[in-house]
Amino acid sequence: MKVLAVDLGRVRTGIAVSDPTGFIASPYGTITQRNPDALVKQVAKIAKEQGAGQIVVGYPRNMDGSCGESARFSESFAALLETESGLPVKLWDERMTTMSAIGILNETDTRGKKRKEIVDTVAATIILQDYLDSIRNRKNGG
């Protein structure tokens, strides 16, 4: 089953999608949208076009595990997305994914405007791969 991942942002939102077997996450792109209702509709449309059977939304908890404003925004977005898409939507801990994405972009020497355009997509891909790996580990008794 294909899974779509969302790295939710107030301005830019990264999207990643898995292969049909749910093994590998690949970057899809970035949506620039400030209106949450319009963003929900765009993400639901992409999920349908990609044939996703599930959506994972990054859950930006604080380092101590508590939920701040961004986490609450993700919770409400996920609820709206589940209703709009008709698909199960799971919140997935995304602590440190943006930092990991920045590290990857540093290693590949991606700078300037291009970096700003893809950091959210790279973060969504990391979120999705982490999620897919956790499912595989659970199935394998890990």
C-alpha cells in the first residue's frame, strides 16, 4: 500500500510518497499554501492521484514530548485531512527531521533558493521512511 507523508508548515508543506510496497519513501514536492483549508484539499487530491491508502502527518512535539502550538496545528490538520481524504491519517513524531534534512542538504552542498524550496520535501521523505521502517521492524519482531 502506498503511503503519503506530510511535513506541515505554515507557508511551505513537504510531501513524500512511498512505493506501492511501502518499502521506500521518495520526495514528491512542496506546496506553498498559507490557507489550511486549501492545503487540506490539495494534499487530499495528491493522495488520491498517487493512490495512497494512508497518510502520515509529521507531529512536531517538543523535545520533552509535550505538545505546543505546532503540534496542535498538526492535530487539527490531520483531523481535517482524514475527513477530506477519507483515508486513515496517522500523526508521526517528527522531532529532529528538519535538522536531519538540513544535514543532508549540507552534505550535498544544496544552498540558497533551491535549499529553501526542498528542505520540507526532504523532511517529509525522512518522516515517511522512518514510519515505513518502524512498520517493517514491528512485522519482523523488532
